[in-house]
Amino acid sequence: MIDLRSDTVTRPDDAMRTAARDAEVGDDVYGEDPTVNELEARVADVLGTEDALLVPSGTMGNQVAVRTHTERGEEAILERESHVYKWELGGVAQHSGVQTRPVDGDERGVVAPEQVRDAYVEADGHRAGTGLLALENTHNSKGGTAIAPEAIDAAAAAARERGVPVHLDGARLFNAAAALEVPAERFTREVDSVMVCLSKGLGAPVGSVLAGSEAFVERARRVRKLMGGGMRQAGILAAPGLLALENRDRLAEDHERARRLAAGIDQIGGLAADEPETNIVVARTDASADEVVAACEREGVGCVAFGEHRVRFCTHWNVDDEDVERALDGVERAVD
Ligand SMILES: *Cc1c(COP(=O)(O)O)cnc(C)c1O
């Protein structure tokens, strides 16, 4: 099975397993795990923030950020196809008591500054008031689009001018950085917090990191504990996370393979795929996406339905050139 369902299906390699076994650990809830502390400092450095916090998942990182930035009863401006809005079980309402104000980004998921200005609500005797803007890069549902830092800056600045904090869901921010050939820290200039996943294309078994100012991270640490995310000897997770961070440079290979995969898929009758910007290929089909996914699985290729007529394939560090060719053969047989 060539598993292209997601870039989260990677298995830690021997180096990661050894690093986990040998990690120096302590009780991280007491701030005493040296490996966690090292990872947090390292990620803060890479992202150009003052501090950072290890969390078990990207979802928790986003939800902790929302809760930390907002008060109950406020509104959050979210892109309609964003992970925070669409794929986190309504957590914004459940955990933070915040109501969502979705806005439609463009076809690449870019939210324009005017949209932020239009969606902004000033609190008064009747209106809740905007408490947060969340952005996403790369944009998963739009097919892993790598949004330019200037576009992030512009939307974020529109919020911050109104005193509204900004969170960046950067689950795949390093993919955006690799695709646009800019350092990851360039994306965080105008945002108040950013979440990155170590467990996607970078290959760590578990872990995401939420980064921001010292004051933000201090409050986020309390929220993480509240949500049950205070972990003890988490150096076991942080050690492979440190190795995963070193995998940033090889994300460009995933992008190259995704381009090859998309070009091949586009040649197959009944399927169409645009050139991907990063590691996510979205194939369009006239047939039912569920049926295509089932047929691909029978031919040894894992993919997921991404809407009624869209199928997503992700490249990742456990997929090599040969796997891409074999996957294309499998997809071709599947839709034949
Ligand atoms: C995967 C993903 C998340 C959540 O990460 P988990 O670790 O799966 O909880 C958040 N945002 C985006 C854009 C994602 O793709």
C-alpha cells in the first residue's frame, strides 16, 4: 500500500526511535524536561518568536491559541474552508465560547485585508465584538496553497490595527516556507501566535508547537493544562521532534514528487489535477470521490475524498520516486 492519504501517516525512523529512547527527560509540567525546553527554544528561534509551547496535536495548538486570545462571547473571523473552522469539531464554540464569523477567502484561501475590515465587529450593547482573526498557511482544503508572507501580513495588519489578535495555523508552514523559499520566521511578522505541526511532512510521531510572545506562551501554558495537555516526561516526544525540525529542507522533495504525481494524474482519463504548490495534490473527478478512493485502495493506493468530486493525495517523507510511479499505475488501473 502506498499511503498518500495524508502526510501524517509517516513512521518515525531509527534515528527518531533512538533519540526518543535516549532522551534526557524530566517533568515538563514543572518545566523540568530539558529536551522539551530545547525543542521549544529551537522552534521559537526558527519562527522568530520569543517563546513556544509543545502540544500533543495541531488541533490542541489551535484551540489553546483561540482560548488564550479570546474572551467568551467574542467573535473569531475564520476562513470558511480553514481547519480551525471546519475540521476541529466546533472547538472554538466548545472550548472558548466564541462565535465564528466565517469569511470566504479566494480560490487559494487568501483572506484580503478588506474582508477582515468588513467582518470586524466593534463590541457594544448589542454586538459581541471581534476577538480574533485566524489564518492558515499552507491552506489545506485549497490544496496546500503556499500563501505569500505579504498576504498574511496584510490581513493580519488589518486585524491588529483594530486591536484584534491574529493566530496563524501553520500546520504546514514549513511547506509554505520551502515552496516560496523564504525563512519560516518571515511569516510571523504580523501575527500574535503561530502553530506548526512536527507530525506531518517533518515526520515526527507526535507533536505540534504553539509559538508567540513570552506573555502569550505563559497564558497558553495554563490553557494547555486546563485542556489536559500538560505532559510529563515529554522529552520522549520532543527528541524525535528536534530531528523532525531538521527535515524542513527535504520538504522541497515532497513538492517535486507532488508535481510529478499531479502531472501523471492529469494524464489519466476521468481525472484532472492542477500543478500543486506544495505536497498536496487534489484530483478532480466526474465520478464520486468515494468510489475513486475505494477503487484506488483496491489497487494499493491510499487517498482520501476531499469533497464529492475531489480526491486528495499527499506526498511525504516515506514516499520516494518509485512510489510515485507505482501510485500512478495504481490510480490508472483504479479508474480504468
Ligand atoms: C492537520 C492540521 C491541523 C491539526 O493537526 P492535528 O495534529 O491533526 O490535530 C490543523 N490545521 C491544519 C491546517 C492541518 O492540516
